[in-house]
Amino acid sequence: MDSALAQAIAPGACPHLAMLLASPEEVAPAFASFYALGAKRNGWLFHRTFAGQADADRAALTAAGLDVAALEAEGRMVFSEIALDITVEDYVHAWEPELEAALARGFDAAWWARAAIGPDADILDRSVAYDAAWDAHFHDKPCVSLCMFIVGDVERDRRAAQIAATHDQLLR
């Protein structure tokens, strides 16, 4: 996973990536690899999760080998919780003051990821508008973005084109 992410994210580049996963067990290791690479590249790490899930995500990332406690203590990583009914506008803009402050403190870019979604078809379908707005707003800004989708093996091919349409690169 580390080498695939490093190849997908050239130093200094700020792509909007999508990753298709077959199962929830793949999520924490993938996030841990993403954030570890971001930390190596002077990134400010922003993990957006669903309401009530931040502690569970911290524990999962720690178990996957990421030193979450140290990153948070150093001000290099932030966890933010959102509700599923967040508006597209808030989804895209609510965290920008924190991003601007992090850049002012000397970080090169935000390394942003949101909780993995899927395999629920309604949530996957709903994500298209959010990802399109995100891509339009953060294109050419210092923000490496990773969106994870749990699609399983059966849905992988059908969902790939839909998800790829709003992302710079699709990782499998």
C-alpha cells in the first residue's frame, strides 16, 4: 500500500484520489499509509469521520501502526466529526479556517481524508455531488485528498467509472 500511494502522489502534487476497497478491514491500514506518507512530506493531516466515531478511528489507525497520539500532540493531525446530513457547502468549506491556519504554521499541504463510505448504494450515489464540489473547489490548492469507497468485489467494476469521474486518480 505504501508504494502504491507514494507512486500515486508525486512529491508536491495535490491530487484528489479515490480508493476502492473490498472490505472494511482494509480501511485503517490504507488510511495509516496515507497519513504516514503525508507526515513524511510535511503535510497537515485532517481526518474527517462520522459523528461519534473519532475515538474508534484513532484506535484503528493506532492499531494499524500510525502514531496518532504523537501526531495530535505535535499539532500535525486533527480529527473532525460530521453528521451524515452535512450540506455540500459545509462539507467543502467548514474546515477551511483550520487548513489556512495549518498552512500559516508552515505545513506544505493538507492531507485530508474522510471516513470510508459504502457499500450502501444510496450513500455511494449521494457522494457524487459532494466529491464533485470538493474536486471543483480544491483543484490546484494545497490539499491532497483521499476518498475511500467500500464497494466489494461485485460492485467494483460498476462503481469504478462513477467514482473516477470526480477524482484525479482511482486506486484499487
